[in-house]
Amino acid sequence: MEIDWKNYEPGEFYDEMISTPGNPRLASRAVANYLQKLSSKQLGRRQNAADLAITEMGVTFTVYSEGENIDRTWPFDIIPRIIPQQEWSHIEEGLTQRMTALNMFIHDLYNEQNIIKDGIVPEKLIAGSKSFLPQCIGASPRYDTWAHICGSDLVRDSDGIIYVLEDNLRVPSGVSYMIENRGITKRVFPELFRKHRIQPVDDYPSHLFDMLASLSPRPLDYPEIVVMTPGIYNSAYFEHSFLAQQMGVELVEGCDMIVSDDDCVYMKTIDGLQRVDVIYRRVNDEFLDPEAFQSDSMLGVSGLMRAWRAGNVALANAPGAGVADDKVVYTYVPAIIKYYLDQDPIIPNVPSYRCDDKEQRDYVLANMASLVVKPANESGGYGMLVGPHSTAAERKKFASLVKRNPRNYIAQPTLKLSTAPTICGQHVEPRHLDLRPFILQSDRTYVTAGGLTRVALRKGSLVVNSSQGGGSKDTWIVDTRGK
Amino acid sequence: MLSRVAERLYWTARYLERAENTSRLVRVFSNLMLDLPRGVGVNWRQLVDISGAPEQFDSSYRSSGERNVIKFMLSDPDNSGSLITCLSMARENMRTTRDLVPSEGWEHVNELYLYAKKKLAGKNLARDRYELLSDIVMRCQQITGLLAGTMSHGAAYQFVRVGRNLERADMTTRLIDVGSATIIGPGIEQERLENRLWTYVLRSLSAHQMYRQYVRRRVLPNQVLAFLLQDTDFPRAVAHTLGEIASCFNNGLPHNDEPLRAVLRLQRLIAEANINELHAEGLHDFIDNLQLELGKLHQLISASWFSLELDTAV
């Protein structure tokens, strides 16, 4: 599997490492040259070392099937994805801008609704949103911030431009893999870290802790912070327990907490009941509180919404923040940024068609074979139509779905996702990828250096989700100044 | 430390210990049945009685022959005390607390469960039974050693120790009851039989050798009783397990007054017992009472650390 970049053919796609056969991009040049010098045997040995590290570190995601819980290791490719520092600073600025505007938007929606009164977004957008929670109207979380932890998905099209594909404002996951991936690369390629100026990523848990602590309703030196998980069967349980351990806080389930008559939240410990100040919840809105959402959820805590509204506990992300994570709202984000910040978006949106607009809907229905049609409220790549890979029957089914509930669908051109060299058996081939940086926001904003690069391991596939044959790569932000 | 986590660690240890003890019990009882002549009042039914679930047994089985009893004790998933249930419960509890336990701990418990499940479903169970039971005992010991040697001895570990020792005390008292339940009349032949029975009791607890070092003479029923109840050095003697539990409570567990008082009460009960009189009569009632007290101790542990009410806010 010796690498010769002259034989590496990115084709019509933008490749992150190699611009044209034989020519690595500036930021990737040293790594590309280094890899080319490795013998087939050495390269294989590095990949084996990585696989071993993953098993030893117990990096897994959980698949629940046939009544047995299976922890699977997530495929990891040892060739890092490299982004130059200058480009990253620009993206960082763009993400900060976007999150600031989205948080102002959410706060406005649950309070004055000026943006609707001023006619920027239509009222029916909110009325038709499954994620708009009436229970949150009039609430005022600290710093007016609702989405504290966001994982935006970024993609690069063949024009080399990076777009925001979606904003994950509910319970985005993957940050633990970002950190673990770096640990693995350090074990596999220690010599490269000596030569490069690569921004570290392992300080995320301490930034997360500080952000959560800043939300505490009580002015304490050591607020009681917990990570709330739906439990062991959740696919991201590994991450929940990883973050709790890294922050040195308790990992709790709903049954560990109660809300008392004083509208405060307590957790049950061997020392007795202990007041909880901040909950980093990895449980979806509708399961948070059976009392507020009339569910028979066993995952939640009765009265949690009451305690939150009374200001006695902080929830991150705040309930209802998902309203801005709706694919139709997404299409308005450029207008939202303009409205609140009077700025043009730094990172563009993928051009999108709204199916509730007749003209745009007609276009979508006529061009389904070349578009990607997405439901407004799903995540993880579910319920989506990828036009170029679809059958006539699927298109027909989607056409009728769109006609029946136009508010619930948007469409986008099929992007030519960028690629990066990936070890596939005995060869190195281009594979499509995206990038999920994580943004923390309270009174300050922090953006991870890079993020989680997810790669579609099947040839030609555009689906990067771990549950659907995706893998991941370490992501390097490299300073190339002076080179 | 979260109450739920403390409770699950406690139960992990209890179930593992119970799996080990059930294996010991069945192994030794099988030998006993081969060795004792008929008509001395020992039968398979007694194994069900010792396990403490005769009603449950009667609701699912018509006769109490070897086959049914073994199935009930080892592989019956509906019996909450069967070997396979214990291992599966230990695994479930360990799985949900694995962040606190060294990862090898979880791996060993998981493998142990899978191993037992496969073997118990095998065709040659009757032939392989002895080997299987010995393996289980050994592997449970391995896990206990692994935790002792690799887990920090903080509050989490104290709950593991409490669970293990309380379960151990429970099983030792049950085994003593085997001796007491077997009515053997006077006479030299009968005396010899009774001595053999007590030897088995000792063996089932791996206590025979330690007993010989301690007593330095042949097996005498009242000496065995004194050893299994009052010896503070032998790890499976009731007095020793109570000492361990008290030391756990004193080792940094908060508001421990009530459970500690209950242990002291039990310790006094054991220390003040007149063994010679007990052997002559009243042993069964004494053991019954001990078991009741052990049950109460569990309830106090649960009330103090696991199931919290609103008024315990700190």
C-alpha cells in the first residue's frame, strides 16, 4: 500500500490534502511527504497501532440489537484531515456570529417575537414547528442564551467553499471522539507533532466545565454540575460517561434526581440529597419532565421544568432551543443574522428551497432527481431523499409527502462533498467527509480547534453517520505562517 | 457518590457472592448425596429449603428429584436465586456502574455470565457439573481479588465489601442450618454420620483445612459451630464477616449510626451464644433469628444510603 500521490486522483471533487495528482496543498505538504516515505509495512503497522489503541481505550459507540448491547469500535482512519490556521480563524468567526444570532433568535421567539412582528420570518413557521415549546414562553435563561452547546455540520463543495449544512442545537454528540482521535494520532505519529504547530483539542472538557459553571444560579465557587444521560442503552453513552469523567462531575440518570417543594433539584447521594445547580442534559426535550410534557418518560425528572423556570437550576441546552434546529428555520439563518447583528453571514448556507412557497415547491417537484429533500425535524440522516441515488418510486413517494405537508420539507442541491485520502484496504483513496466543530456559548464563546471529521468509508457514499458505515479522522488546525 | 451507583455496586457484589455460594452449595450437596446412606434424613429437597425459596420451587415443579432441584438451583431463569439469575443480575448491575469499576472487572463478569450460560445449556451438564461449579467458584474469587487489588478502596469499594460480606454471612448461616435440619438420633453410628455431615458443611465453605488448623482435632459438631459462627479470622465465619461490615461502615460512610448499631447487635448475639447448648437444641431457631437480623441490617443499609426521602436534604 505504499503511497504515491501521483496516482491519487481526486477527480471533480475538492480534496482536502491533494490539489491535483502529485501536488499536496501547502498546509498538508509535510504530512503528505512524510506518508509517502513510509513503506507499506510501516503504514500497516501504524494503522494496527491505532486499532489497538482504540480497543484499549475502550472508545465505542453502542448498538442495541436483539436484546444484547453491543459496544462497537468506531472505524478510525490514521491520515489526519488538515485545515490551515488562517482559514480556521475565519470559520471560527463565522460560527461565533451564527451562534450569537441564533441565540438572540431563540430568545426573541420565546419572548417579544420582534422578528415575526417585523415580518422577517412568518408566524406560521413557529406555529408549525414541532420543536417550539409553549412551556418555554416568557422564560429568561442566564445571559439570554438558550443553545449553549452546538455542533454545526460544515461541508466543502467542489468550489472549495465551506458551507453550514445544519446546526445541531439539541444534544449534539461526537466531541469525545474528537478528543480520543487526537490521543490516538499522538500515539501513532508522535514525530509529526514535534514538527508541526497543531492546535490542541483536549482542553474542551475544561471549557465545557467553565461554561456550565457560568450558568449556575447560585454564586458558589464550586457549583454542583451533573451530566444527565438517558442511560446505558443510548448510543452516545460512552460520550456521556467520558465527559462526566473528564469534568469530574457525576453522571446521573433521571431517577437519581428529584424536585422538591422548594422548586429546587436534588440528586440522591449516599450523603443525602444534594442540590444540583447545572444539568448538562443529554436527554431530549420531550423526555425531560413527565409533568410538563405529559409523557410517561422514565428518563426524566418530574418538576424539572418548574425548577428551571423558577431559575433554580440551569439546563444546557435550554429546553426549546431545538426550535432553531429546524431545517426550515435554517433557510432563514442568513436573514436572522442580518436582522439581529446587521451583518452578512461569514459562512454561507447551502442554497435551499422551501417547499411551503409555491414557486420553490414547484421547482423542487420538477427537479427531484438532482436535489436532496430533507424533513424539517429529523437528524442522523433519517427520512431523507438523495435525488441522484433514488428510484422513481421513492421520488414519487416523496413528492406526495411534500405536497401533503410542505412546511415540513426543504430541498437543497446535491453537494459534491470534499474528499481526503483514506486508507482503504491496500490502497489510499479519496473518501467524502464533513466536519462538526463544537461551539460553547454563555457570556463568552468558545469554538473547538477543528472538530470531528466524519468520513464515509464506502466508495462514493456521502453518508458519514457512525450508524451508517461512517468512520472518523483526526482534524488538525495547522499554522502555516512563515512557510 | 450517587445512591443508585452505591446500590448497584452493593448488589453486584451480593450477586457475585451468591453465585459463588450457590455453586459451592450444589457441589458439596451432590457429593453428600453420593456418600450418605439412604434414610439418614438428607435429600435433594433440603437443597431447595436451604436456598430459601421452597414456595417458588413448588409452584413450578411437581417432584423434588435431583434433576428438578439442580435445574431450579442452577439454570432456572424464573428462580431469582438460581446461579444464572445471579450472574445475569451481577452483570447488569456491573454494566451500569462500569465507569467506577476497573474495566477488567466488567470484562470478567461479562465473560463469566456468557460462559455459565453456554455451559448450563449444554447437553453434558450432568457430567460437567462438578467442573462447571468449580470454575464458577474460582472465577468469582478471581473477580473479588481483581477488585480488591485494582479498585480504590474508597466509598465505592466499601459498598462492594459490604455486599460481599453480608451475602457471605447469609450463606454461612444457611449452611449451618443444613446441619441443624438433619435430625440424627443417638448412637455411635449416628454420631459418625453427623460428623461426616459437618465435615461437608466445612468443605462447602472451603473451611475444612482452616478448621483443622484452628481446632487441631477431629471434626466435632459443636466445635464446627463455634468455628463457623464465632471465629474472627476465617473469612467465611459469621463473626469475621460482621467485623468486615463494621469496618466498611467506619471507613468513611456518612451517617452510619443505625446500620452500625445493627451490626453491633448481631456481633453481640453471636459472641454470647452458648454453642454447646445450641447444639443440643434450639439451633434452628437461633439461625432463623440471625437471618432475620441480617435482613434487618440490609434494610437499614438501604434506608441509610440507597432510598432517600425528601427530608434528608443536606
